[in-house]
Amino acid sequence: MKSIDQQNFNGKKVLIRVDYNVPLDDNFNVTDATRIIRTKETIAKILGDGGVAVLMSHLGRPKGEVNDKYSLRHIVSKVSEVLGQDVVFAGDVLSEDTAKTIAGLQPGSIALLENLRFHAEEEKGDVDFAKAIARLGDVYVNDAFGTAHREHASTATIARCFPGNAFAGYLLYNEVQSLEKVLNGQNRPFTAIIGGSKVSTKINILNNLLPKVDNLVVGGGLSYTFLAAMGLKIGNSLFEPDMIPVAQEILRKVDATGTNFYCRVDSICADKFSNDANVLIPVDNNIPDGWEGLDIGPKTRRNIAQVIKNSATILWNGPVGVFEMEKFSRGTKAVAVSVAAATIAGAYSVIGGGDSIAAINKYDLADEISYISTGGGAMLEYLEGIELPGVKALNEN
């Protein structure tokens, strides 16, 4: 996969697929500009070379129909503010007026196209639609890792319209390199911390990681399915009864691979799902009826902290408790602090998943992490070992 460092864009109109699917409030104000900020470096490189940046993205799910609620014109002012210069709103990708506007842009200019998903052909990966987009540029750059797992016209199909002239922007390139570093080039010991609510959403990740990691830590709601699979009582804790055989099979694989497996050895339990609930820490890790586990207990916090401290490579996806409630946030905070401390001491760490990122930001530790992935679903599929269509298209170009 070629990065934009391998190309000079002087005099080129560069079609850049970005992921500006940003959250908006009721007045269409951008409430979190992280995804825009993460593209600044790529755009700066292209403009610095003397190129024109033509940005394209989707916003929301307009289902192939024009809907002003999802118009990218709402974010033009924020994009201009973040990028530090006026951005031209060029309009619909198929419009001849749009083509004329882009043709007239001078080097150093930035334009933003209208929501690509106003056309049903975008999500279908339609070849003719991709060719229609391609007519607007000389070079294609994909800087939208967050949509790289979709075989859409602007993320995969279009790369084939630019043989030899399709590149990865810095965001996408760094995402892939960081994930590859933890999955296939890691220093040892390698520890993966996988949280979240359900085994069913993480089973492929767990199976793909098992042969690669030295230590596998499971937390969050999915850990109670494992505890049930071990024969422990879990009270009213969240779990998936139909996933118990799957959890048991994973535990057998743990034994076969020699991986160190860490699940909770104690739980902070509540008599209701509320921050003002009564709290119980069962001494034998068996949770009584009427109680549910909402966080890892102090013994588990110490165990996990020690594992992380001794790790050279760390991957964290998913909180280990209901950290949104202060009373049940200590476990996730302990993991966040431990990962940050290990990174400061020389470990390489990658964090991904909205809740994990929210936790790192909540505790103001983002600057202490080696790499924070904003890929969401794309990161999960990459961790499952799936070749992402957007990445595959660039690799083949």
C-alpha cells in the first residue's frame, strides 16, 4: 500500500475520501471534530505540494435520497475552521456545475463535495458511479479508515479507476501500520484486553488473537459468559446462554495455545443497574441471585495492572466495567492508567473502540497512548483478520 509520501501532487486535483461522518447537534453544529482534525496532515501535504484537495464523504444514513438533514454543507464552516482556510462547498458529485467549480480551483484550494450517500450507487459499489466521481480528479487518496471495511464506490471501487495513482492518506496508512505492528510484528510479551458486552460480537477477534498473544484479558459483560462457562454463579449479570459452548471452546483453545488467560477473579456487584445501587464484592467470585456484576473487583484490578506493566505490546478494545457510572468506573480507569504507564515506560499501545477512547479521554490520558484508532467497525474487522475492501483496493493498485 503506497502512502502519499511516495507522490508529489503539484498541479494535481486530488480526490480524497475522508470520514467526516461527524456528530451534529439539533442546530447542525459539529459536536466532535476529531475525524476532521485527523485528516489535517494529509490535506496539508497535498496543498503543500501545490495540489487541490477535493474532499468527499458520507454523513449519516440518507438511504440513497437527498435529505438536507444529512447535507455536508452543514459542516463546511467547521471544516474551514479546523483546516485554517476557506473550503468551497462544491455540491453534488454528479452535477456539471460541480465539475466546473472543481476545474476552476487553483492550487492550494480545498473543496468539499455533497454527501455521497445521496446516491444509492455509492453503497452498492457501483462502477459507473465510481467512474463519475473519478472524472473530478487526477489522483485518488483514501484517508477514511473508518469506512475502509465497506466495499463502496468511493472507498474501494474508485481506486481501480486510478491505476498507479491511488494512495493511502496518513490517517489510513498509520491505522493499518499500527494494527499490523500489534498483530504481526509485536514485541513480547503481547497483551490484548478485550472488553464489551457480548461474546458474540468479539468471538472472531478472540479466535484471531489467541495464537498471537501471550496474555488475553477479558472484561466487561462478555466476561460473565466465560465465568458461567467455568461453572461459576453469575446472578443477574449480563451474559449470553447460547454462547457458553463458544466460550468453553475458546477456553480449550487457550489451553492448547498456552496463552495466559485472565478473567475477573472478583466483581463489584450491584442490586440494580444504577449509580446509587447497593454494592457487594462476593468473596468467592460466585454472584448471588438478585445481584449483577458491573465492574471488576480490586483483586482483578491488581492482577491486570501487573500483566499490563510487564507487557511490551498492548492492544485494548472495550471497557471492563460500566465506567459511565462513577461507582463502577474504577476497573476501566485502572486499565487506562496501567496502559498509559506501561506506554510511558516503553511499551507500544493501541486503543480502539468508541468506549475505550471515551475512557482514555475521560481520564485525560490520550497523549500517553502510542496510537488511538478511530476506525470503529473497520478496526474490529481488521482484528478479526478480515482484509478490508478499501485497504485491499489500495494494495492491489
